[in-house]
Amino acid sequence: MTGISSTGRNAPSLVGALPPHCQRDVETLRRFVHATVSQESPADPVSPTAFQEILLTGATGFIGRFFLHDLLQQNTDLVVHCLVQADNVEHEFERLRAVLQEVEIWDETFAARIRVVPGDIGQARFGLGDADFNDLCQRIDAVYHLAAAIDLASPYLAIRKVNTFSIRNVLELCLRTRFKHLFYASTMAVFPQYFFDFANEFSDSRIDHQMQPDLASMKRTFPIGLLGYPWSKLTSEQVLLYAQQAGLPLAIFRLPQTGMASTGYTHANDLTVKILGAVLDCKTMPEGFTFRSSHEAVDTLSRACTAISLNPARRFTIYHCCNPQLDPYELELADFGIYLPEVPYESFKRACQARGRNSPLHGHWAVLDHFGKYWFNPKKPVGRLAICDRAIREDCPHPIKWQGTLTQLRRAHQWVREQQHWPYPVTQGRLDFDCLIDRAKRYTKDNGVSFELAYPTWIRRNLRELVQAMQAPEAQILEERLADIVFDLSRLLRNNAAFARERRQYPEIEREEITRPVFIVGINRTGTTYLHRLMARDERFWALRGYEYDEPLPSKGDYAVKGGTPDDPRRARVEEMFKAPKIAEVLEGVHDFDVDEPEEDFPILRMAFASWTTTARFHIPQFGRWLAANGSGEAYAYHRRSMQHFTWHRR
């Protein structure tokens, strides 16, 4: 027997009728399933712990190559048969090796356990002869069906042969001789609310555990003559769920949009990557353009899905493979020093179309016209997507470590810069005082406070001196560092606006007393950090945790419930800020970073743009001379006001 629990296996049925073409295909394929099971009376499947040989379709695709890697890595005895369109087995094996090498996941030990199967998923029995197909029926324990035509702008009838009727060939393999486990790559795009970024009329929508999409909503928003892809996936799902009722062990992985790996590898044909390429190409962006937060690293998805597939105790059928937790704010190009004018969507479209076939978005306007008012919308969800990820969390044998957007962007930017033939423009950030001030005005508007309250004259002066020192010829700041510098300065400006909002909202902060502060002074490498952390363990004292310095305010002011607990969302954000530029790795052996431990107070002084640590991070002698001449009085007054906030938080 499979060892798979029946608890939670049966997904709910669709409510309503599919479009006529889809409904006819479902009925045709269900008849095939019924006839095959009746004739074959297949034996029981093996347990996932006993998998010896499996079939993988789509192995050379963006997602498939990572599945191939993870299956071979997680089960070191497994043999993977890769179904590929090829006449020459040796040539196609080298192609498999090349696509894994391209994303830096090839291991030479894999070679002995990969079998190339020349075939076509769209042909009956994959175009194989009877002997070869029967041999697969005897050998294979499971099928991972990832191959699909993913062109969003194709009508259903144009892709049904590959995306829907290939299921017939896969099912024939899975239902003959004995049941084989079937793991199917579907898409979160069957849900309009996901595809439309939960924007506009979808802002209050949810995607619940084991949920089926609403057909009425799909019919209204997914014209089958334009957007056949989600319909092809949903149609295939219905056939597979019917086969499951006949005994087929099934898992459906609804995958999110993904175009990057955690290493920084970026898929140039991903539509989101093309949109960014078009923005940089025409040097203008549509209003509401941001880096979407709901993209997951492809290798994180692959690692989780393959681990679930090999888990004999898995309980569920449908897996929503998403990280519902969003970044606290949408990252924008200006956060990295790329300042482009925002224009209405139609103006952006005209600018791109003026580039003709050279535009990265050439041929995609039918889809963008349909989705643009949702994708380029400033009123998107914040904090968390209304997606239930229970199944993937509970059935994955290991914790899923989702990569943050900041880390993805940093690594992708580095990877793209190293490519000799990247098809789109690559733009470096620039450090500009006036542009930073414009960002500051935006932050005060978002927080509902006056510009002068958040950034008094002396703070603006300090920032100007710092920027001028970094722009001075003697500074020699590397161009590739500018995006990181601008991001850091923008974050400090954002924190200042948040402090001003809190001070206006809670006037009692002004009356907080700083009682008997203890100062530890000393030069580097003399044990001051050890002493600080030791004293913080004494109940007579309290000290700021490391993450409080860099993210001083919870996004929702939730101090009493989550503040200071392992669930405090600031912890993860600060951990990512340190991991993305690999600061901890650079300073390993010099200073121990721990977001839960006390730290030196220079981050507070950095918020005042008056910290000597900046001169240690960068060669900016002009700023050092200015600090020495002007002293730190205003910065320490700012320090005291900050401590009033932190003291009030602890009330």
C-alpha cells in the first residue's frame, strides 16, 4: 500500500459548469480513466519510500531542471527517466547537463541515474513503441508531470493538446499494471484573485485550504479565447481528481509565479522580468509599478514540492505553494536609486511600442491590457496574502525557508550584471540628495506627518553633508555599491517618518523619562559586546534587541502581543537585511551578529545621519572632517528621543 493517509485527500468539487470545450474534454478523459481502470484492475502503488524509478516531464524547463536536481539529491538511489523531444539520446543528455550547469546545480554523480526517454507528451503513449511504453509501465513508480505550454496569451484550443490531452498519456502510464503516484504541476493562476494581485474588486477575496476556484469569476475575468492557460490547468485538475477517486495517488502543486532562483539566476522570459526590462528600456514606468512581493524562488519551491512527494505521511491533495507573508512595504526602483518618471499605463504602452520589436514587451500587450489595471495598482495587499498554506506547511518534512524580496533582488541584480548576453538594459542606482528628499516627502505623506516634524533642518543638513562626501572624488565609492547605499539611506528616512508618526499619535512619549542609563565605552575588540550582552541578562536592566535598531517600529504598532517575541515580524526583516548583502559573512570572526542580542547604538546615530561608523564602512574623509568639526550634540539629543520611544514601547 502507499502509506498515504486518506485524511484530507478528497478535494471539494467545482461549483458550476466549465466552458463547453473544457467540459467536453473532461468528460472524454474521464471515460478514458474509467475504461482503463476497469480493464487493467491496477495493483496497489508502492510507498514513496520505495521509489526506485520515476518519470519526469519538462526536465529542461525552468522549473523542471530544479525538480530533477532535488529528486536526485533527496533520494540518492533514485533513477529519473526524463521525457524529452529528441532524436539523439546523447545530444539530449548533454542538453540536460547544460541546463543544470546554467543554473549551477549540476553534479557529475547525477549522470549515472538519468535516463533520457525520447518522446512527445502530446503524442499517444508519448510517441513510444509498444515495447518501450510497456517497459515504462513496469519500471516506473511515480510520474512528475511538469511539461506544459505556458504562453498566457494563447486561447484554450491552441494549447489543449499539450496542456490537457497530455494528461491522457500520463494517466495511461499511471493506471496500467499498477497505480503510480502522480505529481502534477498546476498553477495558482486558476484563481483570478491571485492572478489579479488581490487588487480592486478582489481585495477582500481569499484562497482557502484545498479550495477550488470560482467558475463564475474565472469566466468573467479569463476569456477562454485569450487566456487559455489557467483553463487548461483547471481542466486537467478535474480529470486527475476523478482518477484519484479510482485509486490513483495524487498531489497537485499549484505553483506561483516564479522567475528567479535563490542564487540570483533570473529567467529572461518571465513576464515580470520582461516588464522590468521594458521599464528600464524606455526609461519610464507605469503608475503603481513595484516589485511584486508574491514571487517565490524556484529552487525553494522545488525543494518543498519534491520533499512532500517523497513523504509517505503526506495527507493532502492540493498544495498552494506560496508564502502568504509579504514584505512590510512594496519595494520600488527609487529605493535603489533608479529614478524614473511615473506615467499613466497608456503612456507607458506608447513608449514601449515606439521601440517596436525591440521592446521586451512586444507581443504581450493583449495580456497587459487585460491585467494592467490590477498589476499596476498602488492599493495591493500589505502584510499578508489571504492564501492558506496549511497543506504545504504540514506535509513538507522540513521548514520552508522563503527568500525575501530584497535578497532576491540583490542576488538577481548581481547575477544579471555578470551576464555577457543579458537581453535587457541593466541600470545602476545613483546617489542624489534631491531625489532622496523627494522620497522623504513621500514617506511623510504616507505617514500623515509634516515634513519638518520628521526631518528638521539639522537632519537634512547632515544628510546633505553625507551625500556630498560620498560623491566627492576622494571617496571613490564603487558604482555597484550605490544601489545598496541608496536603499540604506531610504530606509533610514522611512524610519524617521515612522518615528514622527508615532510621536504625533502618542504625545505621552515626550514625557517618558530615561532613568539611570548605563553606558559601556571602550575600543573595538576589548569585550564590550560580551559585557553588553552579559549585563542585558540581569533583570535590573533592559537593552535594545538587535532588530529594534534597524526596524524600530512594528508596522502595526503591535508591541503588546508580538513585540519582542519570536513572532515579531521585524526579526525576519532585519535578518534578511543582514543576509542579503552578506554582512555577517564579511564580519565573521570580527563581530558576532545576532538579531535577538543587544548591539552597539550606532544605528540610532545613523538615523540622524551623524554616525562615525559610516566613515568606517566607506572611505569618505570629507564626512569625517565635518563630523569632527560639528560634534555630536544634535545626534545624541536624537538618541535620547529615540530611547523615549523604546521605553514607551516597553510600557
